[in-house]
Amino acid sequence: MPTKGRLINDAVVKLEEALDKLEVARRKLQDARNPRHVDLTVKIEDLRQIYEILTDPECTPEIEEVGSDA
């Protein structure tokens, strides 16, 4: 059974992948001069803040467990 740290780490990996894809979508909307790219930029920043919290050992100490298990 996966540990809490492993589950958080897996979520972080998926979040990284999602952020990369959302950044591509944002650039395409911006290139198309679609004003919705501004809304997407705000949402991406919200997700980046969540990512920072999840990867900060002070906020999410379980993430360190995964590193020591390797």
C-alpha cells in the first residue's frame, strides 16, 4: 500500500505534467490573441502555488519520506 508521502509525490509529478500542458495551452491562446489566456495565467499561478506548498518540506514533510526511501 502506498504511503502518504508516495501518494503526494505521485500527485506532484502529475501536477508538473499538467502545468507543462497548461503552459502550452496558454501560449497558444496568447498567440491566437484570445483574451482567455489571462484567465488561464491566473489559474496556472494558483496551481504553481499549490505545487510550491506540496514540494516544500516545511509545509509537506511527507515528501521527504519519499526521498529517503529511494
